[in-house]
Amino acid sequence: MRALSVFTLLAVLFLPTIASAEVKTFTATHTYILGDHDSKDDARQRCLLEAKRKVLEQAGVLIESASEVKDFQLTKDKITSFASAVMQVKDTKEKFGFENEHMTLTLTIKADVNLAEVRKQLASRQVDSGVRDTVAAQQERLKRLEAQLEAIQQQRQEGQVSTETPSPQASDLSTEEIQRLKAQAAQGDAWAQVEIGYRYDLGDGVPQDLVKARQWYEKAATQGNASAQFNLGVLYAQGEGVPQDLVKARQWYEKAAAQGNASAQNNLGVLYDKGEGVPQDYATARQWYEKAAAQGDVSAQNSLGLMYSMGNGVPQDYAMARQWYEKAAAQGYASAQYNLGLLYDNGKGVPQDYAAARRWYEKAIAQGNASAKVNLGVLYENGDGVPQDYVRAYMWYSLGAAASTGEAQKRRADRRDQFARRLAPAQLAEAQQLARQCEARQFKGC
């Protein structure tokens, strides 16, 4: 899953009139309690960010999380750039300890702050409502583009996307607006660079060009933008716009994951889970999955369910698997809905319940899950939780095969064709007609 890693902040200036060149020294301390899977580097990064914020507060600038924009938006990336522009850290001291059986890190920094530069930076960020609306609109565009790109990347992984370069999609921006966005990106705006990267990645308003997408992501990634770092990792992992390089993919994922990007944390888990670009390490995979899952990442939650189902790196525990599947399924994740159906179908971690299995399979089918279609066919073939119905069994076998790719498609087509021999010609014709009607209705009421 992709994540923009954006949160809204409120900045207010409390500076007295001072000499323009005045520099003051401030000291700030922050203590961070490490979670079970936090590294010391994670703790250092978070402590340093908070300590810098406290220094800026002392300098007269209040930067705090807000649920509603009042003055302007500031991304996490821009907090870092803001501090870099006005602050020079002179000394850092750290002390590790324990509190309630958890390790703690207390970080103390001493920093010089140029108060005149603070005023200058804030003045440049004091924007009127029209610009604030523009910023909000950009964030909405980024969310939409992110969701589209996530879907297309999933299709690429499953081999469901044509290798032909598509024509540009209809865009929500005019040609002139896209040109202005490019100019903004060329001037170094990291979020504009990310957005242009998204658009080249998708072919949204511009011809699809994964090489150009990579180039724009690289510009933003070198500024520390977590979304760009994650997207670069995806391109290297899939060999899109660049030769496939799983080691570089891991390196970019790590940069984004260190900033809390849940999708990057999940994808690191996948690399360690499969042993791609790194030695296979289920324990490390689980740690990354847990970080992402704690932020609500559905893919990571489903992967944790699979680890407990299969006993990979953890004791096999179907009850725990069910709990993780349920978290992802509740967010509409089709694979988790299918996996829950499988547990009920086989009575693992739950009492065997074919009716519940059917309901979960149907939820997954509504999103196109091919495996759920085949398993629903099995229920109809055996009369488990539904009236035995060979016509509907063939219909679901046929639809499952049609929605599959590669070896799975061949295997499921063979099963469909073997089952067809059990049907009378009239039954087979009826089943094929039902399959066409069901697909036309997008599986509603089938």
C-alpha cells in the first residue's frame, strides 16, 4: 500500500522585535519510549525531530499538530527543511534507560537559531486562503493519484496490465495547469515533483513514461520525501523505468520506512518474507509487517494472517490469523476476505461454517478475487452451505479460470473442463449463459 505521509501543522509566530542578525542558542530535551520493534535509529530520528520542534518553540515559533488548517499546511518533510534553514545543531547527547520494561531514549540538543531567518521563513509560508485552498487541492489530487497507482501496481504484479504504452488518461488538470505544476517542480518543490512523477507513472494528463516518473521521484527522494522514496523502491522492485534491482528497492524502502511510511514498511516485509534482495528472514519480515499493520496497512495485516496460518517465523495459530484477516477484511481487502472464507470453509481458528465461508467468498468476489470464485464453485459442487447446484458450480469455475493468469489460469481451466464432462449439454449451455450474465452484472446478484 502507498502512503503520502502528510500531516497538517499549525505555525504561529511569537517573536519580539530583534536585530536582524541575532542568533541565539537554545537547549531542548525529548524522551522517546521504544516499541517492541523500534530500532535505536528509529528512536534517534523521532527524538531529534521533536527536540528541534522544541527548540523552535523556544525561539518563538509554535509548531504543533492540528486537526484543522488555520494558517497554512506544512508537511513532515517541510518541518525538517524549516529547521535546517534556521537552525544549526551544535551538540547532541543521548541517554538510554528503561521505563515500565520498555527501553527509552532521552536526547538533548543544543542549537543556534537565526531568529531573523525564522521570521523570513514564516513570512514565506504565511499564505492567503486562496493558496491554502490550492495546497488542499494538491493533497486531494495526490491521494487520488496514489490510489490509482496502487491499483495499477497491483495489476502489474498480477500480470493483468498490457505491456503496451497507453494513451494519456483524461486529467483533472488542464494542459496549462500541468505546465505550471512542472514549473513548480523544476523550481524544487518536492510535492510537485512527486505529483508529476505520479502522472508520468500513470499516464494521467501526460504520456505514460516510467523513466520520467523515476527521474521526478528521484528529485523529490533526494530531498527526503518519503512518498518519492517509496515509489522509487517500487520501480526498482518491478523493473519499471529502470533495470530491476531488488537491493536498490530495499534501500529506497528503508529510507521511506524510517520516516514511518507504512507502504514501504510493508514492502520491506515482503522482501524479507520472500528472500528477495535480502536473505529470507521471517522474523524481520514480521517486524516490518507489524509496523505497517499498526498503521492500518491492509496488505501487511493480511500478510501477518498468512504468517500465522502457515507458521512462518511464528507458531502456527489460526486464531491469530483470523484476527489479522478480520482487520484487513473490515477495510475491504479482498485477499483477506478470501482468506477468512477459507478459515470458515475448513474450520481452522473458527468453527466450520460453510454459510460464513460463502459470505466472505462473495465479498471477495465482488472485488474480482479469482480464488474466491473457484472456492464458491466447490461449495456449489458439494452442496456445502448452499443447495447442490452443478450449473452454478461450473459457472463459478468458469469465471474463476477467466479471472486468473499464468499457471493458475491453466490449472483452473483444466478443472472447469473436467467438470464440464459431468454436465448434460443443456446444463453446460445454461451454465455458460449464466457466467456471461453474471460477468456483465459485475457479479451482483449471482
